[in-house]
Amino acid sequence: MLLEVSNLSKEYTRGNRPFFAVKDVGLKMNSGDFAIIIGRSGSGKSTLLNLIGGLISPTDGQISIDGCNIMSLKDRELSAFRNSYIGYIPQGHSILSNLSVLDNVRLPHYLQKRQGDVDKRVLSLLEQFGIAHLANAYPQHLSGGELRRVTIARALMNKPKLLLADEPTNDLDVQTTYEVMHLFSDIANEGTAVLLVTHDLSTIHYGKHVYQMDNGKLKSLNT
């Protein structure tokens, strides 16, 4: 089992009143799984994704990725683990405007010492996603779909075992959404587990497993 989440909760306080953004969630994924979590804004799906990615700490519960309890890791250890095992695609555009496409994609490689031909890996990803001709272009010259492809390529730079995507199609047109979702399907078919959260119901047929998040609780929609 690649990902095991058990009894996961995240409690916040708003106006002196506590509430659960995530409440008692359980989730399991194997390598190559493609899971989609749907839910309205404020349902807790992005919070769940950030918990699994180790970006925020839970109030209770356990998260295990590839046999490692990430909650037992110190900050520096967690950062190193995340860089090696998890690819993260945040909402909106997180591409650095002062760097070319090539430099944006290879950035994760330099966050931790590692071996390998970095430029060969970058160009392979850009070719796979059909944007190799944009290697030396800058973000301000790219379309929304092209920017999203760069973001996905960057998240895959270090060959993560788990790819997390937060509303990756919410600002894309129908055709680009179709293209991006097919990219995620291809990524899962190649063995990377993909966990995607969205409120776009048109995308759910791409997922092998579909869940709904409501008031912090997760339930499976697979029959």
C-alpha cells in the first residue's frame, strides 16, 4: 500500500468556536491508482490534500506514505521526504515568472542533492507534455493550458510516487481540461498514484476511485 490515511482530523477555531475542516478520514491508495475527490468549496478537500502532502499538521490520525509515518519526521526530514516522494500541484499558477520553463521544471532537482542528468529529465518531461518548444520561454508568454503543463512537469521532476493536484482544471477551458485530465490518466498508468481534488463534476469519469468530501468527512462514491 502506497498511501494509508487513518482517522485523520484537522480542527480549527473560528470566532472562538472549534470546527473540523477534516474529520476522521480514512483513505488508501496503491501505486498507479487515480483517485478524485469532489466537493463544494469549504468542504475540506484542499485541507485533506495539504495534510497528506505534509504541508500542515493534523490534529489527530495517521498518514503513511510508502511505509513511512510522515508525522514522525522532523521538519527537515519531512521536506526531504516530500521532495523525493510527493509531487504537488497547487491551485492557480505557481510558476516563477523570472525563470524560463526549463528552469522552473528543473528547480525541484536542486532543492536536494541528487544524481542524474537534470536537463535530460526536463526535456523528456517537456516532450512528453508537448511543450518542448517552450523550454526557453517565460511564463508571461504561455497560455493557461501551457502553464498547467509546466506545473505538472515540475511536480514530476523527481519521479514522485504520489502526485497531489488541487483544483488543477478550475481555470481551464473544456478542451484544455480534457487534455490535462488525460495527462493525469497517463501518469497514473505509468505507475504514479494520482490524488486530485476538484469541484468540476465533468472530470470524475477519469478517476478509478471517486470520493465526495462534505463537512470534513470523506465517503466513497464507487459502487
